Amino acid sequence: MASDGDLTVALDVTIDDELKHEGIARELVNRIQNMRKDADLEVTDHIDLQIKKDTNNLVAKAVEANVDYIKTETLAKNLELVDRLESGTDIEFDDVATTLALQKH
């Protein structure tokens, strides 16, 4: 909260579940886009994407709440949440640790 004369401004900086899930989804999109680039995929190439569920279910909840956004932004034809991945790229940020795997569709 801040005041200047007759003007007072207060911000609620509470991060609710919806906002947290959106932030996770945005970071997943960023990481997936980097993986697409590293795999030398064309901008228009569609992908199949697998995301490993995490132990605290943050990833699963974030993906389920934002599946259309993730698929649209990454051009994923198929997006699958899985319990195990034999290979992929491990990622970590904030309270999230998961594995991503993608291949050209």
C-alpha cells in the first residue's frame, strides 16, 4: 500500500491457484518452444507432446486448466500427461520438476 496526499493505492499480491496454474503453463510453453528450437523444427511444424506428471500434481492441474493454450502456442497436435517417460528433457522451475518429450507430428 502506498499513499500520496489524498491518493492511496493498495495491491493484492495473493497468487491464487488459477494464477499459479497459468504461470506454470506459460513457463511450460517457454520450455517447449526452446526444445522445438533445439530440435531444429520449423515454425510451422506440428508436434506430439508428452509431459510427465509431477508428484505434487501442479503440472497436471496447470496443463488440464490450460491445455488449449499450451497446444495452440506450441502447435501440439497431441498432448499427453503421463506417469513415466523413458526419455525426455528434465525441467525445473519454482516448485515444479517434470520431464518433457516432443517429436514432430
